[in-house]
Amino acid sequence: MLYLKEPETRENMIRIITLLALIFSLVSCDKDNGTGSGEVLTITPELLVSYYGKNWNTIEGGLKNKKDYLYTNLNNQTTLGVISLPAKDPDAPVKNYQLLINTNQQNIITKVVLTSTEPVDQPTGNKQMLYYYDKVFSKMTGVTYRWASENNPQAPPLTVSDLLLKLNNLSCTEASLSFGNSQMRMSAGYSAATHSFSFDL
């Protein structure tokens, strides 16, 4: 018999049971490892943006033969599938990533997340933010939302121009940028504390 006397203990047990249930559901899902040609997927910021809102069937053929491709069929209320694979961008300051793509029940891509898999120092992180700004943020049309931050609660609010100036000076230890229009919202972030960069739609 298991007795849970303290509220904290009961709450921790609930968290553990919930986590185990989630792990079990992922392990028991259908998976497709693709054909695995060994080639890492080559990406650009523009290509990632082009994925958003597309039917998965229209791009699946170009991804499933790439290195370490993994498709997980979740088929829950909101998500049909989760696709994961390594990616590289030879032209970017940061070269190596993990790409995650979610599809909804209509098989439409509703989430694209790119995370660096190599250590990113401060100068490289600043250059990477500028790279994504030049390639996709600056080209978004019909922008209704702009947000820029150094992720410093003590710092005054920044305009996008302020952040770009700091990035050009390679002086940001933390930086976040988010733009949105009626079709999508894109965000990018760099952290010196975790030596990482991420981009998501």
C-alpha cells in the first residue's frame, strides 16, 4: 500500500504518472524512420517559412529520405504527426540544427521549430539573429505585430531598430525577435547562457 501524506508528495506523484503516460503514448505511437540516405537536410530561413501552412504530403518526399528522419503518428485531438530530423544551413553563422515539424488533423503544417545543436558564442549568436532578420523577418508583409527584447527585465523596452543596432555591435548576450501578420507569427532567439539559437513559426 502506498500512502501519500504530504500534498507536495501527492502532486509529485501525479506529475510522475502524467509524465510516464506521455512517454508511453510516444513510445506506442507509429513511427516511420524513412529510407535514411545519410544526407543531412539542407535548409534556409526562406525554406522553413515556406513549409508553414503547407500540406505535409507536398513536402514529405523531400524529407523522409534524409539522415535520421523520424515521423511519429500522435493522432491526438490537435496533432496528427510530429516530424524530427537534423538540418544544416551552410550559409548561416550557425550551421547545425534539429528541425521539428507538427501537422494538424488535416495534415497541414502548423508548427516549425529549429534549434541549434552546436555551441553558439555571443558574436555568432548576434550574427545569426541578423541573418534571420535579413532573410525572413525584414521580408514579412502585412506585419501587424513587432516585438524585440534583450530578455533583460532591468532594461527598457527596445524597438526593432534598437535591437538591430545592438546586434550589429555584437553586444547582445540575450536577444529575442517576434513578428506576426494575419497568416503566421515567427520568432527567433539567442541566449549566451545556454549557447543556443532557436527559430519557430
